[in-house]
Amino acid sequence: MGAVIWQKVTTTNTTGGASIMGSFPYPRNGILKLDYEFILIFKKQGDAPKPTKEQKERSAMTTEEWNTYFSGHWNFAGAKQEGHLAMFPEELPHRLIKMFAFRGDTVLDPFMGSGTTSLAAKNLERNSVGYEINREFIEIAKQKLNTRQPDFMGTEYEFLHDTVKGDVTAAIEQLPYQFKDPHKLDKKTDPRKLTFGSRIEKESEAEREEFFTVKEILSPEKVRLSNGLTVKLIGIKSEPFTHDKAVGYLTEKIKGKRIFLKYDKLKHDEENVLLCYLYLENKTFVNAHLIKSGLVGIDCSYEYRCRGKFLEMGELVQD
């Protein structure tokens, strides 16, 4: 059906890369700004379901929206890359959904990522279904969609884990549309070993995490971050006799410092406080250092990945 050229602002914090790259200010190794993308528009074969009169009236666009959205060039900024390496702004799916879906329709996102498309669909009163093979992004999507807080629209969420059963190859052979690669090339590169924007490399996970600043020490196991979020340190239990010393220790070591978070299977406690492993920017593991210091106890009230490691540390402190 055509293509749109999306012209976007380029910075080091958004999609598109740095504003100045290469051998600036000298020739000859300057690098062109990748400040645009092509948005390809395709139409599925067959007849589309007919909308009701009410759907049409509630989905009507203004003249300004129509002229802007159906133009061949779009101009708006990219998105800050937080938790995902190929994040785009909500404005992008917002426009496409308004252009091609009526209110009450269902939008499909086969590469859900951080959930931006689902967020745009929700805000435009459309349903959505998303698929994501990387489980690490599911929690990011839940936070973006604010799934734990009810909204005035009464939005319902459901997250399912698919298990493949049976012969996948045989099932593909039964599909009416199949892609057959006509090029018989000697592929020197295994694409499964490549890394793309929707994956997180374990070796550099810390550098790609979003950094926060610790604003306030609430207790040995709870701190408040610069964005107002309260987090609870996994495995840490306050002890009455060392409570003040532990708070003083954290105040000295992490208050006002840049930190990043990692998570376990259990994301929230019974009070809906986010559970985390807290690291300083230099990768110092704060939970572990608290235990090594002997200023806190070890919380054994639930299962978590570092429980055995923390218990061993606790035994060494007692010895």
C-alpha cells in the first residue's frame, strides 16, 4: 500500500544514534545520521469485517489528523531506550492504529517487546494481542501498561505462556501460506548467533539497564528512588539491634549514588512493593554487602535465586 518516511530527532538517548558521529570535525570518516526509518504498509488479503455505524462515528479522525497521518513524511522524536534496545515512541503505533483500526477492533503485535503498541491500543480504546519470546521484557511491558493499577476504562490483562506441542514442521506444512526461500545460498553466518535490538546481552546487561539515583533510605531493606518508586531489597531482613547502623551504612554507600536493579521470579511482595537486587554503577552488589557486613538478617520467608548464596554469607559472618 506504500511507505511512510519517519524523520526522527537523533540523540544518544533515543532511537537513531548520536547527533554527531565519526571523525568530526575532520574528514573523511564522518557517519551519516540514521535519522529516518521506512514504515512499510501492507494490506492483508480478503475482506475486512464491517464496522458498525457507532464504531465509525467514534473512530472518525479530524481533518488535521487525516492530513498529517496519511502524509508520506512523519516528523516526531524517537524514544528513550529504557530496558529495551529497539523502543519506539507511542506516537508511532498511535497513528497507525487510528489510521487502520476502529474502536473495539483488536490490534496484533507479533513482536511485543516493551508493550508500546499495546499501550497505544489501550489508550485508543482498542483491544490488543502481543507475542514476545524474550521473557525478560514481560515485566517491562507490565510496568509500562501499569497492569497492577485499575484504570477508569476497566482494562483487563492476561499473560499466557505458550508451550509448543506436536510436530512443528508438520504443522507448518498445513499452513495455507508458507515462505519458500528460492535462493540456495551457502550461508556463512548463522543468524541464530547474531544479536539484534530485541535481545539483551547478558555480558553487558548492567550497561543497558536504566540507572536511578537513591533518594532516601527508608529502612535496611527499603529505599526510595529518584523517580519516587520504593523498592525492597531481596533477601534482606532488618534486625532491631543493628537497624540504625544498617541505615547509616546504606546512607553512606548508596544515597545519592547511581544504581541499577535486577529482579527475581517473584517481582512484588504482599504489599505490592517491587523486589530487587540493587547494584551500584560499578556493579557492587548491595544486598550481598549488607549481609557480609553483619548489619542485617537474611529473609527466608520465600524462595529467590540468591537465597543459598546469602545463607552461606551469613554463616561466614557468624563464624
